[in-house]
Amino acid sequence: MNSYKNPLEERYSSEEMLFNFSHNNKFQNWRKLWIALAEIEKDLGLDITDEQIAELKANAENIDYAKAAEYEKKFRHDVMAHVHAYGDVAPSAKGIIHLGATSAFVGDNTDLIQIRDGLLILKKKLVNVMKNLSDFAIQYKDLPTLGFTHFQPAQLTTVGKRATLWLQSLVLDIEELDFFLETLRFRGVKGTTGTAASFLELFNGDYSKVKHLDKELSKRFGFEKVFGVSGQTYDRKIDAKVVALLGNIAQSAHKFTNDLRLLQNLKEIEEPFEKNQIGSSAMAYKRNPMRSERIGALAKYVMSLTTSSAMVASTQWFERTLDDSANKRLTIPQAFLAVDAILLIWNNILNGIVVYPNRINKHIMEELPFMATEYIIMEEVKAGGDRQEIHEVIRVHSMEASKKVKEEGKENDLIERILNDDSLKLDKSKLKEVLDPKNFIGFAPIQTEEFIANEVQPIIDANQELIGLEADLKV
């Protein structure tokens, strides 16, 4: 308890994402890369024996981290520290570990594996958020609610239609995520400055063998695309792009939670609140939106990291500099861990979200009389009235009704005023029928249905194997 612990590990992120960026996963991937390199080099004619490869495989998970730490303190070089630690447990293969490679061979390729696998972990959670939101949208597609512009009452929409706005952002996010995965390139085997000069010697100038080594190794790790050229490292724009993608997902989540927190203040929709949950240590009645606020806090952090990765990508010198290393160790894993937590919490909210239709209707009826004035004016004109004169009558009634609401705290009595105004000729019984909120929601229900059917459901259908997720919170 006397040293700092990362809250992303202790409080928020899933075990699968924590493993993805763990020491074991990282350094086991290093060893898998060294094994694959040796196997392919052997197939291409280098003097490497089956016994050496067998010993490497037998000790792939036998990592002495204490010994590696000793070597790193001595060499001030993490890759060479692990080369020596691996050689200690696989002595027959010690001389061929990392043969022809540079540090970025294991470091960069492992980073790309973790980025790819991290995105696949996030995709599952993202698809489940979309499934939960689409179910919510369809369930409430017909339920009228007060729409807001500038957080001022505007025309009506529906609860389900509003949910499609949150979904639209996620459609853009998952399209970007899928495109990133489809176009992600492996670094492969490129040499110290990207020229593969060391392999020129190993393969006696046979460039076809170098190209085979590059492509074959990449395929073994699930990458069909390989960087055609590189310096020592893969293009750091990859890091900037993936963190920007994570920042976009964070933006979408933050927008949702902003809306939900406002709706919770209006007591129209609430995030889950458990039986024994405490909202405030002082105010026992409070139901604070802690899940939404936690997403907002994490989302702000992720969005701030996009600048860090962009600065790294823009300030690399020539074939490489090492001022990216410490930054990458912090920025990329923590961006993934934070978005992982965001999506877990978002799914948790949607699994227990509560809607209060009566409260929603109360707010509608406070504003609906004002929205009906345009209809009243048109009906009066149809009945032979003068449009300008009618407009003035309605305006005066509206101002008086608004005064009652704002200054005296009374109910909106605009419709009663109009019904009692003998100067107006419209059919009073028809007016009462018109004041059904569903007459003011436009095409919201069908827009919701079409959007889900045409843009969201195809994504869900294409990822059916990802549907289903435990979204319990750690704390």
C-alpha cells in the first residue's frame, strides 16, 4: 500500500485487456517472434537446428523476470536483457536468438499485435453497446419526449429517436475501427534502418529470401498486410491513428453520458442505482449518476492522450529516435484500458437503465400548448379569421400563460385561455384531440425503425458471435 497503483488496473479495466498489455503477454510474444524468425530462417537455409528450435519452444513461457531485470540494469537495454535471459534457459539456441534482427523486430511487432488484439477486445464491447442501444431505441421509438435545442424546449421527438443519435456516433466509430483493422500493417522483418542490410549477409544477397521472411513471419501472426518500407520502426502515425480512434469512441461515450446526466436531473431517465448504493455521504436522498460521471472522467483522459501520440509521430527523426519509447509505454496501453473501462460501464448502464414515461409526459404537457399555437392559427384562418389579428391574440395569451408558469409557478393554462376566448372560431373539441403528443413527433418512429434496420442491424448481424457480455463493475 506504500506505492502507487494504476486505477485503470485496480478499479476499472477488464482482465482480458489487462492481460493484453501485461508483461507475460508482451514478453511471450517476443519469444514467439524469435521462434518464428528462427524457424523461417532455418527453412531458408541458415544453419539452425531442430534441437535449437525445440529448446526455444520448450522455454517460451519460462521467463525469469528477475534475471531479465538484472541484465537490463547491466546493459541498459531491455531487448538484449531478454535475449540473454532466454539464452540462459535455452543455451543451445543462445547464438541464434534474434539472428539478424534489431530491437524493433520484437518491440514494434509486439506493439502491433497488442494494438490489433486490443481493438478486437474493444469491438466486442462496442458491438454490445450498439445492440443494447438499438433494443432500447426500438422499445421506446413511439414514446414522445421533449426535444431540446440549446437545452431549451423545442419540438417533440421520441425517446427511441434520441437513442439513434447516440447510435449514429457509434456507427461512425465502428466503421473506423473496422477500417483500421482491415488496413493495419505488420512491421515484419526490416533490419536496423529498414534496409535489411544484416540479411543481405545472412542470405548471401538473395533479396527474394528476405521478402519471403518478411511476409511469412507476418502471416504467422495473422497479418496479411506488411509495411512495404520502414525505418527502424513502423510509422508512428499508426499510434497516433489508433489513439485518435480511441479518442473518438471516448467522445461518443461522453456525449451519451452528458445527455443521460441531464435527463437524470429532469428525472426522466436514470442510470441503474443499486439497493445498497449510496449517492452522497451527507445527503441520503441523492441518486448521483456515478457511472455516467466515471465514463466522463475516463473519456476526458483518453481524449487528452490523442495529443501525446500526435506529438510523438510528428517529432520522430529520420529512421528513428528513442523519445517515443517511454511515451508509448504509457499512452497506448492506458488509452486502451480506459476505453475498455468506458465500454464496460456503458454496457452496465444500458443493462439497467430506467425510463419514467409519466415524468416525461408531464414535461411535454408543460410545453405542448405553446407548440400547438401554429396549428391553432392555421385552423382560425381556415375558419375565416385574419392571420395577423389571430397571431396577436395567441401571442397575448401565450405571454400571459408563460408569466403564470415562470412568475407564479402555476400550470400552463394557455389551452384553457384559448378555449375560453369567444373571439376565436376554431372547433374547440377538435383542439383537445390535437393535443396528443404523438401528433407532434413527426416521422421519429419510422426514422428510428429505418435507421436501426438499415445501418445498425447489419453491423449487429455481421458480429453475432460477439453478442453477450458480462458488464459488472469492479467498484
